[in-house]
Amino acid sequence: MAIISSASGSAGSLQDAQKGRTNVKTAQALAKMKALEKKAKKYKLPMG
């Protein structure tokens, strides 16, 4: 039984590492969207 519990423990830490990467990707995507929205608010169309 000890082998199974140690294997599940390492699998859990692997999932935590993947979650961390996902959170970073999500944060980067949100930051990019926020920057684009901010830029769009300041954009002026020429009234030719």
C-alpha cells in the first residue's frame, strides 16, 4: 500500500505544477485583453 500512496503523492504534485502553468497562462491572457481594451478606449477615429 505504501507504493500506491507515494505514487499518488507524486501525481498530485505534478497536477499542482500544471495548475500553476495554467494560472500563469490565464493571467497573461487577461493582461493582454486588458491592455487591448485600454488602448481601444484611447483610440480616436479621424472625422475626415
